[in-house]
Amino acid sequence: MSQLSAAPLAPTTSVEVPAVPLLQLGTWVVFYGLLAMLAIFFVSAGQGAISLPAGTAVHEWVHDARHLLGYPCH
């Protein structure tokens, strides 16, 4: 019968997770949330009744992005 020798275990180190203040985190979440909503508005702008810019310039600028995201346009 053979005996298996156990290798000595390496000492474990503890990892400390830094605390993030919720107010600071919430500010960035709101900022990037509003930025994302603005981007989605311009990509999905159908140049209809709720469109802020007049004309079809925005529609043409994001035309391929509309197709990539599945928005119907024509």
C-alpha cells in the first residue's frame, strides 16, 4: 500500500473588498442611465410625432444601428 504525502498548504491571504459609498455609486448609475436613454432615443427616433429634431438627419445618421438593433424603419 502506497502512502500519498500531502504537500504543505500555502498560507491563505484574505482579500478585502473596498467599500463604495452608495451616494457616489448612485450618481454614476443615474448619469450613465440618462446617457443610455439619450442614445436609445436617437437610435430609435422614428422622426414621428415625438421626435425632437426635425427632418430625417438623425434617422439617416443612425440608419444602420436601427437595423442592427431590430428597429423597423422601411
